Amino acid sequence: MPSTNAKLPSFRFLIGFEAAARLGSYSRAADELSISQSAVSHQIAQLEQQVGQPLFRRKGRGVELTVSGRLLLDSVGKSLDQIRSGLSRIETYMDDSLVTLVCPAPVVKGWLQPRVDQLLREHPALCPIISIDETARYIDEMDVDIAITREPLKQRGVFEVPLFDDELVAVAHVDSAEPPVGMVCLETDLTSDHVGPFIREHFGDLRKVAIYDDPRLVLDAALRGRGVALVSRLLADEALHKRQLRQLAAYPSLPLGTLWISRTEGEPRLPLVRQVFDSLLSYAKVE
């Protein structure tokens, strides 16, 4: 087994090695690193002495990796990529204009996006990072500053409050026929134990015109006049306010529960995080 006590080469040597391997030239590596070509050559010679293997061979006016060099580059390249990624994340974290918000896609599409302009007017220094990646919803002061979720996170060190309630509502294009004869559906709703029976009971007389796997596509189909759509009120919010869609009073709605908004407990990493959090809360209160 290889020794776990092997001395690690100088980080400076590894950076010089990676640059020379990537660029195929000691001189180009020297230019990139702002050092002399002899310094790069000296670093690689010391690295080769330490690992006990030649890492490069001459090729024309440049160099190419030996088998040992390729093996070492595989590890060094991946490690440096991880370090660069980490430094990039830290750099982003230190930018005091960035606030990261994670939110379900339908809520972003129908409710949040129409309010971003107002948010930017209230907070001119803000550059929001808006993500629909709900797997990254946990508040950690690095990747996520604010989360809007359909269930409370119940995460230690997190402050969370109800934002608003949501419901499934029947909508149709404002110029659609009355009474409607067709329906566009979300595939998961049809098989859901909660929504499926509701659709069969109240919409069973409507012919299914199209079935989609994304609620945003269901909304788009309704906006194109393809039929009745059963969608989240939050997803349909902008289209209803603009009178592109109308809610069909003849059909009941189905409660979807409460959405929650969360941030770190106490003072967040930036005052701007709390200001954005409070603004979003205020927008929800006037709904």
C-alpha cells in the first residue's frame, strides 16, 4: 500500500506543472503565471525529483506529458478545478450586491418574476440570484440566502414564516368559448391521490386536449386558448392580473397549502438579505 505519510509537493510546483501541461509550453506557462521560464523549469525539475519520475518530454518548441505526467495531471487538474470553484464561490459570497433566492418554478414564473422590477427599484444595489433548484433550498449563508418552500424547512438556525396560501384554480383564455369543452392537464395531477379525484369529480365531462409534465407548459397552453387549465393561483397570478386569463367561477378551487419564506435566524450575512426578505413579505400581504 502507498504510504500515507508521503510528503506533498509544493503547491507552487503543482501550479507550474498544471499550467505547463495545459499549455504545452514552459514559456506560455511562465507568461500566464507572471514568472520567468527558468522559474517554471526549475519548479518542474524539483517536482520531478520529488516524485522520482520524468513528467514531460520535449516536443518541437514545446513539451508533452509522459505517462507519469498524465497520471499526475489527472489528479492535480481536478484538485485545482475544485480549488478554483471554491474561490469563485467565496468571491460570489463576498459580493455584497448578490442575494440568492430559491423558489419553486411555478411561483417564480407567476408571482416572483413580475415583482423583480419593483424589488430592484426598492433596492438599487441588488443583483438577485434566482434559482428553481429546490434541492439547494437549505439556508447556509453561502449558497442560499432566502428560500420559498411549500413546507417549512424546520432547519436549525433558520427563521421562517408563512408567506401566503396557494390553491389550484380553473382558468381559461379570456376569449375562450363558454362553456368549455376541453382541458389541458398536468400529468402528475391526473395520478395524484390529492388532485386526481378532484379532477375526475369536477372536470370529468371535459375532454383532455393535451397533457404536460410541467405546470408552466399547462399555463402556456391555457394562454394559447387550448382549453381549461387547473393551475396554481400563484403560477397564474400575472396572467390573471393582466386579464390574459380568467378564473372560471363555475369550478371549485383546491387548496394547496401554505408557502413559507425562510432566511437565517438573527442578522443575515448582509443587511440587503433582510431587506429583500421583508420586501417579499410585504408583497405577499397585499395579495
